[in-house]
Amino acid sequence: MGAFEIGELVVAAAFALMVAAWALTARFPRADIAQNILMAGFVGGFTNTVAIRMLFTRYWFLPGSGVLL
């Protein structure tokens, strides 16, 4: 595997934008809408990244991992 894959970069970008939106909510109260949208994108992307990794990578300490080898 490389240093970062495109999915990990997208999740990291969503996290950075979410933190920026969180910082802006103090000055702009309507930025909470953007923060909620970005948080949903981050959580969804993160869980998908973990799920795909669990499908294709076998870990000895996690039963059910590496199903599609």
C-alpha cells in the first residue's frame, strides 16, 4: 500500500473542512449547516474506509476480517 489512498485523502479533507466549519460557527451562526453536512460526510467516509479495509485485510485479532481474500 502507498502512503495514502484517494479514499483516505477524501476523508482527511472532509475532516479538515469540518474542523474549519466548526471554527467558523462562532462568528457565523449559520455555518452549523455546513458543519453538519461535513460531519455526515466524514463519518460516512470513515466508516466506509474501515469496512472496505476489514473486507480485504485479515487481522489475526479480529474475527471475521479478511472475508474477501
